[in-house]
Amino acid sequence: MPLNLFIIGPSGCGKSTQAKLIADKYHLAHFSTGKLFREQMSQKTFLGLKAKKFIDKGVFCPDELVLKILFSALDSVNYMNFIVDGTPRSPTQSKSVEDHLKTHRQTPTTLIHLSVTYQEIQKRRAKMGQSFQDGSRTDNSPADIDKRQQEYEKGIKPILKFYKKRNQLIEVDGNRPIEPIFRDICQKIDQLSINKNQ
């Protein structure tokens, strides 16, 4: 059975790192929403130029714009055996993705949520800010980071509720080092696969 995963958490929580490890272990295509947007922006595509206006302000892009870029990426792998980090950002995105997969007769997604305290996020973000000195990101000022955190906290509850109601949610304590988090995620993914096959 195909394994279709999303992984989300506050900016700086380590979701991209975990997504890469998961992709390697389970042989999945890995898509980073942020990277997809930056590629569109660097290529100065129509969607990329639209996205830049929002990203430069430190706010999330509209659902319609996110979904257009995401569906284009998922189409390249026939909507199966993938992990996406950084999406969904709203219940609308969640429902649209599930509906889209259904129209392509593919397995619904499972959402992995990395739960990380604000203090831990602040500590990690201080380090992460050094990673984009090439100018590929223009939204890493303290004000932009705080704004994203506030938007994230405001929007996360209905997203978790959406997936929990469908028994498609994996909650993980993200306040630990990389390896224990990864082992925890893998145990839960393996158990999920066992349950689906029973």
C-alpha cells in the first residue's frame, strides 16, 4: 500500500531534516513546500512572482497558490509514495489534498506533527538564521519569524482536529535530538502500516 505523508511543525522545528530521513528509509519522494516556492521564485515564474510578494512580507501564501504548486509536484510521482514538509497550513489545504488524492484513486495522507515548545523553536531559529546568507530567503528577520509563529499557532488546531478525526494523525515530541525523534516517527509509521494491512 502506498505511503503518503505530510509533516508539519513550527518554522525551525526540524521537519525538513526528519522528512529527508523518512524519505530515505521508506523510499519516498520528498517535497519541501518552502523549496518548491523558492525554486519558482528563483526561476521567476508567474506563480513564483506571486509567492514572493507574500513571502517577503513574512506571511503564508494563499491556499490556492500553495495547492497549485503542490499538486504540480505530486503529479510528477502519480500522487503516491511521497512525504511533503511544510504543508498543510490550513484545513482548506487539508481537505483539498484529500479530495485531490481521492480523484486520483490514491491513498489518503497521514499527518506527522512535530510538537515543539516556543523556547526550543527560538533556540533553533537563532542557528537556522545562519543557513540562508545567500539571500535565498528574505523572511528571516525576528519580526517575520514571530509573525510566522503567531500565524502557525493560530492555524494549527483545526488542522490537527481534521486529521485526528480521520485517525490520520501522528503526534511526536519534537523537543529532542534528531535520532530519538526519528525512531519515534518510524515506530508509529510501522504500526500504522501494520494496522492498515490487518
